[in-house]
Amino acid sequence: MATRNRKVRRLRGSRTHSWGQVGQHRSAGHKGGRGRAGSGKHHWTITVLLKNKNFPKGFTSLNKRIDKWVNVGMLDDLFLKYGKSEDGKNVIDLNSLGYEKLLGSGNVNGKYTIIINNASERAKSKVESNGGEILLAH
């Protein structure tokens, strides 16, 4: 585009350059803040579009949320409903039941082999002290 046809040349002498009142398009209040202000609120769309610039390693969650868990005190009931005996071992596959973590509240009566992604230290010690084992499947 030729310089003589640009908007800034056409509007010389008009004081507001078609932005209405004198103060419009002048300060940061009209732009939604200075710098990166509003990048988590009203400028979030631009933040997501430029995610490689703002978040070079990608979006990551600091806290992993465990949605479904089970205590070792419930293992006896779960074995009665869903457990299997394989090669003389009582196996409970908690992953297939949708559980994400085994916690250590309660007491274990049986000797179980448990398949789960994650287990607390207290749960591991309770199961192993009873003669069972926990297989962590990641």
C-alpha cells in the first residue's frame, strides 16, 4: 500500500483519527491493561493462541488430582465381588475397576496380590506385612 493512501495520512489534522472521544484509544484502560495484564482473565484467548511463547514447555498441572481411590480396609469386600484366584494367589485388579490409588486406612485380613497405578507407603506396608504384594502398573 502506498504511504499516501494510509489511514494515518488521510486523518492528519482530525485530532482523534476516528476513535471518537479524545481519550479513547490513548491509555491502557482502553486496551484492558498494560503488558501481560489479564492474560489469565480477559486476554486468555490470546494467551492460549500464543501458548508456545507464554508456556514453552506446555500446560502442566502442579497438583495431580486423584478422583477415585480405595482404602485397604475395603479389599476383603472387593475380593469377594471382583477378585480372582490365579496360581494360588488372590488377585485384585483395581485398575480395571477404575481406582487410581490405594490408601492405607483400615486393616487387611487376606493375602492379596493387588494391581494398581499408585499406592501410599502405609498401604504397601500393611499389605506386605500380611504376606501380600502390590504390583504397580504405570
